[in-house]
Amino acid sequence: MAAPPAVSLIVPTFNEAGNIDELLDVVSAAVPAGWDVEVLFVDDSTDNTPEVIEKAAGRVAIPVAVLHREVPEGGLGGAVVAGIARTSKPWIVVMDADLQHPPHLMPELVRAGERTGAELVVASRYAEGGSRSGLAGGYRMAVSGASTTLTKALFPRLLRGVSDPMSGFFAIRREAVERAGREGEARQEGGLRPLGYKILLELAVRCRPRGVAEVPYEFGERFAGESKSTVREGLRFLRHLAELRSSDKRARMVAFGLIGVSGFVPNLLALGALTGLTPLHYAVAEVLANQLGVVWNFALLDFLVYRSVKRGHWAGRLAGFAALSNLDLPARIPLMVLFVERAGIGPVPATVLSLVVVFVVRFLLVDTLVYRRRQRRRAAAVRGAGEERTA
């Protein structure tokens, strides 16, 4: 006979003092006899939520602890990652503290995983039998539906079988998280990098769990307190989507190409102005105009594509990027002269042709030398720190 499941229930909290007593009462009553369940609240509150948790912990039968973070790095998603690092049970269950996620379903999520062998079990509002009626108003319903559609469109393969990737109520096997960490270090890509409150998306994309199951549920009304869903959190979610999508090298190359194409505009405008309004030779004008395109490309790449991995001062990154971006000039300028002098092409279209020729080489150099090298150094430092702790 299999041993009863062991579960770490992680509850991220931000000013949820009014919900704690009711939540722990329901959770404690829902735990099946013989199950090994621990509850960890990871708290970013500015009110008395930690004190309320500590007081309530003394009257329930299951172990309850609170980790208060002075610096809420990564938002609620970062709180969940911190909770995973502080717990050890084979199953990790994540839920909100406001009781919109029915705590009595916690055992059913784990049972579904045990029954099917799935590493991820999602409580879904969109599965047959589920409901999102607890969302306040048509605006929040529309935002939720649009976010779900966008997310699934961006990750059709990784989110296959997940009808509700925006859910904050799910169970995941610890082995899936630890395996993702090992594989991320092997690829020099680091571990989880949550941003905002949609931690399920981060786990599903980066951990790539082997098997997904769903349990339908009705999203309830908030018991007490105020919703944490704001315009700011929505913008963080969009930024998180961009970072996750660009974590794949092929996707980064596409983004690099699109931004590089957009950089043609300031480059070519400056080239046209310099050749039309000054006596500069077109080759010299292109060297100067290229610098405007370099700054444009750097700003967009640094902010959008490599935001989560950049290190050091922006001036150092710009210097490295400019050096690599200008390395192609000794190749492009002769190409440009050849196109102009031998083929009779004008300076602007000749510049376009030369830019296209060297694009792929530029991407590989920047991706490998400016950004990914820093990630390899960071992964090596993490491994070294781990070895020191083990020694």
C-alpha cells in the first residue's frame, strides 16, 4: 500500500490578515487523516498579517509557519519560489489566501496527480464543470479571458492540456521543479525568474512538467480584503510574457531580427540626411549613421529581450554592444562600396543589402558574448555557492 502523500502548501500573502483564520480552519478540516501536510505563508505584507498567522498557527492541528520578506522581490510569484526553497515535501500546492480558491480541493489536486502520474495538476476555471463567477465584473472577466488566450497563443506546445494557465491554484511535484533547475544550470540559463503573480505560467514554461491533469473548480468571491489585480500587475504580466517567450534562443533571434530591422529606420534616415546635406563621403556617413542605429537597437534589446539577464552598468553593456555591432563595418563598408561602384546602387539601398548580409553573425556574437556569457558566470557562481554550503 502506498504511503499517504506529503504536501507543502504554500500561500503567498500581501495584507490578508482578515482571511487567515478562516483559511486555516478550512485547510485544517480538509486534510485527510494520515496525510503529512505543512503550511508555509510567504508574506510581503505591510499590515499585521504575520502576527495573525503566528497566533492562528497555535490552534490548528497541522504545522504552520510564516516567512516574512522585507523586500518582496519578484512579487507574489517570487514569494512562491521563496516558499519552494524553504519546504521539502514531494508535492507542492499553491493557493491564494483570499478563499477564492476553495481550500477543500487541495487534497483532490494531489489525488489527481497520484492517480494519473501527472507532475502538474491545475485547478481550472475553464475545464468542464469549472466557473469564473467570482471575478468581479465584466471588465475583469474580459481581461482574464484575453490574458488566457494570449498566453496559450504564445506557448501552444508548452501549455497543451492547460486550459487555465492564469490559475493561481495548482499542485506540482517537487521533482519537476528540481529537474528544471538542474537542466537550467546545464544550459547556463539559471532557474526560475518569476515576475508578478502568475507563477503557474513560469513553472509550466520553465519546468516543462511530464504530464498535466486538471481539476475543475468554481472561482469564488473574496472572503475579506481587496484584490491585488491592478494595472501595474497587468503590465508586469505582459513583461513576464515577453521574458518567457524570449528565453528560447530561436525566439530571441526573431526578436533580435525585428528590432534590428527597426534599427534600419534611424540608420537610413541619418545616412540620407548626411549624404544629402553634407559633403561627407557616403562611406564615412554610413559609419556615423550606424551609431544611431546601434543606440536604438541596444535600448530596445536591453529593455525588452535581455531585461532579466542584464548585469552591470548600462554604459558597459552599451560599450560592448557598440563594439560588436561596429565589428561588421569593415565587412559592410567594402560591400557597400562594391554595390555602389560596381552595381550602380545608391548608398541607402546598398546599406540595406550589406546590413542583411551580416545580420545572423551579429546576432550570434551579441547573444553569446554580451548576455549569455554573463549568465554562465552567474550559474557558475551559484554552483560554487552550493558546493560551499555542501562542504
